[in-house]
Amino acid sequence: MRSIQFREALREAMSEEMRRDERVFLMGEEVAEYNGAYKVSQGMLDEFGPERVIDTPIAELGFAGIGVGAAMNGLRPIIEFMTFNFSLVAIDQVINSAAKVMSMSGGQYSAPMVFRGPTGSAGMLSSQHSQNFENWYANTPGLKVIVPSNPYDAKGLLKSAIRDNDPVIFMESEQMYGDKGEVPEEEYTIPIGVADIKREGTDVTIVSFGKMMKVALAAAEELAKDGINAEVIDLRTVRPIDYKTLVESVKKTNRMVVVEEAWPLASISAELAYHIQSNAFDYMDAPVKRVTCRDVPLPYAPTLIEASLPNIERTIEAVKQVTYQKA
């Protein structure tokens, strides 16, 4: 099977869906003439033209609103934010319009659209450009929220997101656009809301999503050297969450550690800890442990960034705490 970059997988997903359905179009800052800020849309202007690959001013509230209106009128827009930090300017349209229009119109209107772009830290960009809002958007009924961790999942999930009849938040990582992975050439999709067991194990369940999956998988490899067999689960989707897969894993391993890049308060990891301890309590041999970003705005200095973000060492420490081993 061929190996392609994360950005190429996203491009293929959008291009294939635009060829399949003429209602699909891409709109955002620098997506056309510049080939995308991260070169995700490279070559798409040449194939689809300026009516379907549309450069916008630096006005997220404006072009997000145009996208919502287009979706309500039968089109299927893909709205690219250069970073989800900038989606805060457009959050009124995302939450008060796109997410609510189906309910508020009694089913007369819907907003089948995708808001996509990078999330989280990207290296020395300081506080305002390094935030994780997956939990913010996942808190909103009417939205679906996807955070893929590899090129294969990214392509299959983005195709499903574009076809979905609800608004979908599709969050990527600047640090992963160059990552390579095996992606088949034939057509495929991945259902929204289904987690994936990336590594089978028996001693502890490590749950994560997005680029933190690298931390989770690397920690599992190190733990194996100490005789701890970790099962690693990639949520892939944080709304809806595949609780069943998590509960079944905990029934087998009796322990859980959640690795998440966001701040700890009201995070996805907090929700998972609540759910597991409510629905799998009798199987637990230790409380759920969380590994999150420190509860501070992300610093600029690389040494402080390293101290703030979840890492392999903190994940191993958490696993050893729930397995009652010395760190």
C-alpha cells in the first residue's frame, strides 16, 4: 500500500468528494491562489476553479456565516480556518447558527457542512495560537467533532464528514501535516463515532486522540519493556464518543489513563473519567488518571512548552500509578 502525507490524505478526501458531488466547495483564507496555508489544498484551484475553491478576506465570522447560509440552501461547504484559534471570531456562526438550525427550524433546515483546520500547539507560537477547543465544540448539541491521528483515518473520516447531514468540526494538527502513513487508493470511508483499538493490551487502557496518540503509543512501547501490556485506543471522534469500546476495554484491563492536550477543567478526559467510573466501576482496580496540559496559557519558551504539554514520561508515570508500580 502507498504511503502519503497527512495533508495529501486530506486533499484526496476533499477532491474526491468534490468530484463526486458538485454541491461541495472549499472556502477559506489562502486556500486557492496560495494552495493553502499548509498546502492541504494544493492544486485544487487548478482542477475545480475559483467558484469552488474560494479565497476569502481575513474575516472568519463573515465567511463562516456565508458557509452556513450556503449549507442551508442545499450546498455542502468545507470552511477552512487557518487555525481553530481563529474560529473564536466565528464561534457565533458555528454554535448559534450551524449547530442549532436543525432544531430551531423544526427540521425544515439543516447545515451539512465541515469546519476544518489545525488545532493545538504547533511549536513556539505562544498562548493565542496553541489552544485546544475540541471540548468546547463537543459541548454543543448539533455538532459532530472529529480529531484524526493519522493519514488513513483523516481521509476516511473527512469523506464521511463531508457526506454527513450535520455540521462537523474536523480538527487536525499543524505538526502532523507532514506525517506519512499508508492510505489505500480505492474508495473508503470511516464511520463517525467509532473508536479504534490501535494496540491490544491486557494491563491498562490508554485513551487519546489527535496528535497525542503519538505520546500514547510511544508510552505503551516503553511500558512494554517493563512488562506492562497497555491497550491503546484512539477515540477519533469526541462527539459522539464511542463509550462502548472504552467500557469493554476497561472490563478487560481494569485500569484507564487518558492523554489529552487540552486544559484539565471540563475536558474530554474529565468526561471519560466520569463515564467509566459510572458505568464500569465494578471492573476498576484504580481510579482513572488523566494526563493533560498544565492549567496555564501555553508559554513561548521551548523548555516551558515541554513542561506544560502531556508527554511520554508523564503518561508512563500515570500508568505506573494505576498499576501500583513505582515510577
